[in-house]
Amino acid sequence: MVHFGPPAEIFGVDGIIILVVVVLVLFGSTQIPKLARSLGSAQKEFKKGLEEGGSDDDAATKAVAQATPPAAVNRPAPAPVESNSDGTAGPPA
């Protein structure tokens, strides 16, 4: 019988330490504060855009609902069926 060990942890304590070291090497210690600031401002702009978009959608929906009353459904009357002299319906043969 084959017995497998416990699943490997990808982001254990060792994985997080390695990830931090790789980020430091790639970006450098001077670029990380700039990166954090830009991520923070991007998040703030994103939330602001969501709030503005939601309020614009609500206002537009209310304005359209108030401006146009629901239209009544008008169905055309069925066309009259003409009968031939022999009593069948449709065009003359």
C-alpha cells in the first residue's frame, strides 16, 4: 500500500520569507514605498469610481422611470380571413 505524506505548504513561514526577499531584490528598497503609495492611491480612485458609478446609475434609472410611464401593450387586430366562393379560406385558385 502506498502512503503519501502531508500536502506541501506553498506559503508557509519559509515561503513568505522567500517571497519578501525576492520582492526586495526585484524592486529594491527605494521602490517599495513608491509602489505602496501608488497601490493605495489606485485603490482610493477605484473606490471613488465605484461610488460615483453607482450613484450615476441610480440617478439615471430614477430619472428614466419618472420620465417615461409604462406603455400600454397595443396588439394589432388579426387580419380578416376572406373566404372563396367555394367556402375555402385563402386566395382564389
